[in-house]
Amino acid sequence: MRRIWSLGLLAALALPATGREPPAPHCIDGRAIAEAHQIDAQTLLLRDTRGDRRQLTLADACPGLLDDSAPAFVGWDGWLCGRDGEAVRAADRACPVAAVAPVDARDYAALLRDSRQAMRTLDRVVVQDRRARGFRGTPDYCVASRWLRSWHDGPQGLEVEVSPRQAAGHRRYRIELQGQCDTDRADTLNLVSGVGTGVVCGHAGDHAMFSRSTKATDPSGAGFMRTLGSTGVVARTRCQVTRVYPLER
């Protein structure tokens, strides 16, 4: 039996889909999709309510597919696996599904970020407001510094814990840094956006600032800064952020 699941009903249908066994490991349940992004005319990225991620390839180019009214998934018993008869339907068109493949959080974030960077830009816009407001970017490849709870730099790299309520349910993120970054004895981490939004995504200018308290003073003031509310001097190390992605739950 073939069923159609509307994106507008996914939240209501997520609970009944719990516990369903997929026809194959690479399939994704159309009834449990948490988010969908179109990164080019033939490629969609899907994430379900369990955190599983899939890259869906369409048989033909279908630009703007998710922008149409009432988009819906068509699949046998609700599953998308890349079999004959599956499609993404929106408005007056149906785009056949050619393939579905697993994608890990790191590649998912990179594909989504790169697709946003490749978007056509407009002419220069002058903003009159004093500061940027709200979260810019998506929690699938960005993290807001103000949501940090803790951080740890281990063998696998820099890992931060954030408020899941603010980060679309994500609790931990991996932040990849460029080159060798000395974080020994650092006790403070500050993530700095290259464009001043307070959100880092691995875009140009995004960096992590590691700092540590010292008892020594620096008469010249070069290479040091003072922490807010502290009389101690802080030595700092700046490292460029190259990738940000949530760790699997």
C-alpha cells in the first residue's frame, strides 16, 4: 500500500511511527521526518525524530520543491528507500526518488552549510538597527556561544555541551579547529562569530578563543586581556573554527 505523508502532519504522526522496522537499513520513515532541506535541484537532506540523517536524491531536477504548498512524501507504507514509485510531491508536480543514503552528522552539516554559502547574494544592504537579533543559521551546523554549558578538548577534538532546549534538541557539538591549537591549561572558552551574530558555523572569521588565568602581569598589555568581573590577567589563544556539527544522540 502506498501512503502520502504531508510535512504539515509530521509532528502529529511521529509517535505512531515509533518502533517501525525499516525495509532496509538505509530507509527513512516519512512519518517521522523532523526536518527537510533542499540543498540543490536534485538533493534533499532529511532528519527524522530519532536523529537519523539521510540524503535523498531525486531522479530529475526539481528546484524549489520544498517551497511549494503542502509538500508530501510518497512511499510504500510510508518508507523512503529509493524504490520505484516513491516521490516527493508538491503543488502540481511529483518528483521521483532515485536514491536514499545515510549521511553522518558531520557530512550533513557540511552539505547544509555549503549549500547556504552557495546561495546567490543580493546587492549591498544597509542595516539601520544597532545589532543583529536572534539566531542566524541552523542548529544542524551552527552553535550559539551564549548557550554553552561546558566544554572539553579531548583526543577527538573540541566538544561542547549546550542547552538542548535552545539547540533544537541537540545537547553536544563537535567543533573542528584549523591546525594545531594549544588549549593546555585553558579554563575559559569563548566562541566568536566572524560577522558578529554570536553564532559560529565554520564560516570565514568564526573562531574559538581559549584563555587561562595567570599570576604574571604584562606591563605592555600585548597578548593579554582581562575577564569580566575578574582582576586576574588572562592569556589567550585564538583558533579558527572550520566545522560545527551536533554529535549523535
